[in-house]
Amino acid sequence: MDRLSVRSTAQALGIGTAFLSSGIYFGSSYLAINSILPLPINQSTRVFSDLYHSGAGLMVPLVLSSTAFNGVAAYMIASQRGQLVTSIATAAALGSLAYTGLMMSNIKRLLEISNMGGSDIQGVTKTEVVDRLQTWKIQNYIRAGLAFTAGVLGFAVIFPGGLN
């Protein structure tokens, strides 16, 4: 396989995985979180816990793949400008995972609540859970934006006369 084919394949896979990541982040916020807000505390936090853990199993490899593909494409692009833009796309793709670890601390409390039972959950208010779920939803939109940015930047580089 020649260098151009490898670069083109890496770009296509990097763009595809970035847009897919963005869509999953957005969809989980818009569709899933809105539907669990009216549920009782024990149900909404358990659904959130399941969503979070199953999502992590999908999103971590997907985002790391997007990061790797964009990184390979950045390395193989001949022009400095194309390398810079694709490197920014790589950082944006990886940024969604970093953002999770650094900024989304309310996840821990929601997961704790989901494991509570009986009298322990009595001290938790519906308002606290709804506020934390709403905060998570907004923060998830930021992750969707980072992944979308990676896709758009990767896409911009492939157009003839574009940034490559």
C-alpha cells in the first residue's frame, strides 16, 4: 500500500470515527438523559449508570481510534498547514476523553447514588439528581462538540485546494 493510500484511509477513518463519536455523545444526552429525568431517583441513576458503563466500553476505543487515525494522517500529510489542522483534530478527538476525566466529576456522585439502596437513598433529593444529570448532559454536549470539531477539521483537509 502506497503512502497516499495509507494517509487517505487514515483520514477517512479518523473523520468517520470523530463524527460517530460526536453523534453518540449528542444522542446519549439529547435522547437518553431527557427520558430518564422524570423517573424516580433509584431508577434514573441506575439507567444512567448502565448508560455510562456501556458507553465507556464503546466510546473509549472509538475516541482512541479517532485519535490514532487523525494522528497518523497528521504525520503523513506533506504540508505544514495540513499537519497543523490535522494535529488540532487529533487533539480535539482526544480532548473529549480528557474532558471526561478532568471536568465531569459529577459522574462519581451519580454512580454512588445508583449503588445506594433503602435508607441510604432517603438522603438524596430528586433536585440533586436532576441537577447532576442536567449538568452531565450539558458537559456531554461539550464532548460532542470536541469530537465534531475533530471531524470537521479532518474533513476540511481532504478537499482539493483545501488545507492539505
